[in-house]
Amino acid sequence: MRVIAAGRASEIVELGEGRILRRFKGGGRPAREAAIMEHARAFGFPVPQVLEVLDDALVLERIDGPTGSPREARSKLVACSEARVLGPITGGGWDPVSP
């Protein structure tokens, strides 16, 4: 296992066999994040498949390619369509997992 990326809220560890571990540094809500990712995936957005939900981490399918920011920057239309689908979710209108 090796850390392949790290940020303020989490680090990404390569697990091999097309899997990564997204470990949350200071809490986080893995079950809620997994539900949001699966909802976005159901609408065709290129997010990794959630393979396992742990107390402080997610095991995800590894997808190589651009992150959300470069993809959104390439087109205002893409950013607007993503906001239309994800806005109600992240704005508090949809809570798949009770706190």
C-alpha cells in the first residue's frame, strides 16, 4: 500500500487490483458520501464505484483520468448540468443517511 494523493480532508491509498482506499483524516461521513457518489453514478457521472464503506474510509474503484475540477473547467455547460443534478443533494434537500 502506498499513498498516491493527500489533501486537507483525506488521503488516497493504492490497494492494488483496481482499488483505492479514501481515508478521512478528521471524521467525515463515509456512508453519506458513498450514497451521494452512487446517486451521481446513477445519473451517468464518472465517479468511482463504492466497493466498501468503513467507519473512517471508503474502498473505491480506481479510475484514471481528470478530476472533477478540470472536467468542469472545460465547459460551462458541463458545470451547469452537474450543478442541476448535484445541487439538490449537496444543498441539504436529500439526506440518504441520517446523521
